[in-house]
Amino acid sequence: MVSGGSAGHEPVTDGQTLADLLRELQAARPDADIALVSKAYLTAESCHRGQLRKSGDPYITHPLAVALILVGMGADDQTLCAGLLHDVLHDTACTEAELQAEFGLDIAGLVRQASGLNPTDDQGAAAMTAMAAGDGDKRVLLIKIADRLHNLRTVGHLPAARQVDSSLQTLQVQVPIARALGADAIGRELADRASTVLKRHHQAPPSASGRMLCASAVLLPRAVRARWREEWLAELDLLPTRKARAVFAVQVARGIARLAVTLYASERSPGG
């Protein structure tokens, strides 16, 4: 793996460069390991060199933007490095062994976990929700939230159907996770941007109660998930007041763990 590079390869997007990242990082955390973060950037730039985003920008502009968002979220050096490298295992020839050799087990592990969580897949969304509620490494979720935020900021370059799907999924999964992590400002921006996209494409954004129910459903077995989601949303529509809908959504969320255990046990039983 080529871990070096040259600042002469720095791409510019919206005026943002490696120098901007380092300047913001030093202002936020004067004790930050500038050399390590710079090395991660140069490695990512080398791995992604020649790749372009849908906007036509060099691909490195995306992980750079993710890292800038992470600085604002107070991320540590390891998380920033993993944010810069979060797509190299999935989109380049770089291997986890090479990452371990260059950056150590912690950063390589964060990159591997972030690469393995696909929030557009039901299983990945369920895993992210479970991590937010459990004992998983929350730094992985910070990376995924920052990743989604930058993708929403640039979502206009995608086909309309993908814009709608991404925005709905953001409201159902990433917004609740951001709030669970205490990243309220990020959660608000995610919600505002996703809702704006849906309105632009004449889609009604789900209510807060509806988003809670959809997020809860990802913990259920895939085969029955859609049925339970539809039943809950139908019952929600019948309730006369916002308070009644909120109470119902909270009751469902509180009971979701027990329901999930029952349904998974039924799947494993001979007659399930």
C-alpha cells in the first residue's frame, strides 16, 4: 500500500483542503496527532486517486469532508483517521492487513467495522441501531453518521429515486442514532436535509412517531419486519392526537426487544 503522497495532490472542494482539516483540528484539539491524521489523509488520497464522485469531484473530497464533520463532533485521532480511510477497504485494493501495518489494530478495526455496516441494508441498519443502544464502539457510528451527512449534502447528484430512499432511511435510522449519541446538531441537520429532499420530490416525511416505529422494526426478523411496520403505521394513523401517537410509538419501542426475542425464537423452532 502506498502510504505517502504529496500535498500537491490535494483536491479542493468548497475551498476545503488537508490544510483546512489540520487547521480546524488544531483549533479544536491542540494536542491532536497532526502527523498521524496527515498520514491517514495521504494514504486515502493515494488509494482513491483516479476515482471520482457522481459530482465529478475527486473521491478524496468525500472522506476529507467526513473528517471535517468528525472534528466538529469532537472525534479522537483514531476516529478521524478511520473517517479518512473509511472507504478504502470497500472501494480500493487496500487490505485490512495493510491498514494494520500502517496504522495499528484500533484504526484498522474501526475502518473494518465502518466498511461492514451498510445502512441501506436492513441487517446493517439493525446492527447500527443495536450498537447505539448497546455496548458497541460508538466511534464507528460517529463515522457512519458523518458519512451520511456529507452524502446528504451532496445528494443532488444522485437519481431522484436514490435521493428519496436515502432520505427516508436517514429519518428512520441515522437521525435517531445521532440523537442517541448526543449529536443533536448533526441529527437536526440530517433531519432537515432529508425532509427537504422528500418535500422536493413530493414525498411526505414520516412523523417523529412514524420514524420511531420504522427504526424499531429493523430489530425484527427480516421476514416479518415489513408486516409489523405496516401494522404499526396503520394503527398510528387511526390515533386522533399527536400525544396518543407518541405514546403508542414509545410503547412499541419499549416492547421491541421482547418481541424480537419471541419472533427469532419462533423462526428457530421446528414449526417456525
